[in-house]
Amino acid sequence: MRDVIGKWILRLDGFIMKRIYVAGKLRGQNISQNIALARKVAIKWWQNGWFVFCPHLNSGGLMGEAPESVFIEGSLEFLKCCDAIVMLKAWESSEGAVAELKRAEELGLEVYYE
């Protein structure tokens, strides 16, 4: 069991996990490749002790099930809970990732680039 303290997750062993958000291109011609890249990066951060939120894995298979704005607004809102954001390769070509980076910078999050 874990307790949430502020923006961190406190494990039973006392270790505090920081939260990171994975941002990058999802839509387009290579959706499956985009999701695979995001998954690879998410695994890397999990293995380094971070709590990872990866929209590609959270909603990648749900396109068309709700208005796109619901996913975008929800993702931008989730950034408020994070300590950092990691930008995937070619993030600049994604309007969503650009907006996520802008919001992260406004919130003062650490920014990493893959």
C-alpha cells in the first residue's frame, strides 16, 4: 500500500517516488510505433524508481471513444500532479506534446529529453 503525500508517493519502505509524465507524438501514421516508443521510455523511468504517467498507454487504444478534448484536457490537468516531464523523440511534431511541455514549464516541472 502506498500513501500520497503532496506530489510524491510514499512506499511502505519509506522511499518517496517522484512522478514523471511521458510526452510525445501519439497520432499519425505510426500510432503503434509511437506507443511502443512511449512504452520503452516509460519502462526505463519505472526501472529508475519513478511513478510514470504515460498517456500513450493510458488512452492510446481509446481513440474515438470520447472527444479528443477530453483526453487532452485530462492529460494537461494530470501534469499538476507531476514533478517532471520527459519529451520523446520528435515531440516537436505533436501539437499535444508542445502543449504539454508549455504547461509543464508553466508549472515549473523538471524537463528531460529522450
